[in-house]
Amino acid sequence: MENLNSALLLIIITNALVSKKGFDDYNFLNKYKFQVAPVKKGEKFRIFTSGFLHVDWMHLILNMYVFYAFGSIVLSILGTLPTLLIYFGSLLAGSLYTLQYHKNESYYSAVGSSGAVSGIVYACILLYPGMSMYLFFIPISIPGYLFGVGYLLYSIYGVKKQVGNVGHAAHLGGAIGGFAITIILNPILIETNRIFVVLLAFPIILLLFFSDKLKRL
């Protein structure tokens, strides 16, 4: 287990080091953050580098805590390589969804591992739908699948409000990516966890079909 967890720790350390550099050096942050205009002009590296930058320590710590908590479960079930595929695939999906959603907003920029973490969260819930979760100091557990749906709905709210320089749209794209990659890697889930697969797929399908209307709300 220690060897497996080293993959998660490496991602966390990389996020911490790159984010710290961004905290201390605005030019570095500005060069590697996600921004629509530069990405469309050819700076595609921002799609990935922005996933290792964060707004502040609280943003970084929260994302990394959620990643480790859920990533450890995904890794214990699937192993290292599939977990990394889900993480980086979801990061890519989050950035691409963000680019599509904000394609006409040249000024739009964002940072954070939100897309990758969202994908890991969705993967974990798909693999272990019966898990119970406690939110912060609330002494009442909730089913993991309800958390997944709630997390997606909160992300939709975040896209509309755009509070801070955080990749809210990446939450949505990452969740879609994590869901799709997990199903591709484990198609048997459609048989063994069919109800939960449908439940988690429902808000994603609605989002894909009504994305344009979401912008006008």
C-alpha cells in the first residue's frame, strides 16, 4: 500500500511546489494559468499546467485533502495506472469543458486541480457507491452517490456565480471525464452498479444537453 500511495503523494507534492511558486511569483502564475485567449492562440500547455496551480493555501489544501481521501480508495480498487489515467484524463476533460463553455470570453482564466479531483470523486463513488460520508463537522453521514450528485449541482452553481479565480467549470468537465473513464476501464459496473451508474449519469446527460441554456440562466 505504501508503494501505491507514493503515486498520490507525488501528485500532492507537485501541486504544492508548483502552487507555492505561483503564490510567490505572479508572472509564473500568469504564464501557466488557464486563460482562453492564450490557449486558443496555441499555448495548449496551459490546459495541464493550470491544474497544478491554486489561488491560495486553502484552495490547495482542500483540493489535495479531497484528492487523497477519494484517490486512496480508487487506487486500492483499481491500482496505480488506472487511477493516474482517471486523474489526468479528468484534468484534461475539465480544461476542455472550460474552454468550450467560456470560448467567447477571451479574458476568462482559472487555476486549480478541480477537474482532476472531481473525476476522482466520481470514480470513487462509481466504484464504491455504498460509501458513507461526513461533511466537515456535520455528525450525519450521507450516501456517496448523493454527495456525487450534490457536488455536481454545486459546481453548476459555481459556474454561474464565478466566485474567485477558481475553475468552477472544470468541476463539471472533470466529473464527466471521471465518470466516462471509469466506465471505460470497468464496463462491468454497468451491470453490477446499474442503478448508481444511471443516477450519476443523469445530471451529466442533462448538463450536456442543456449547457447552452445554463449560460443564459
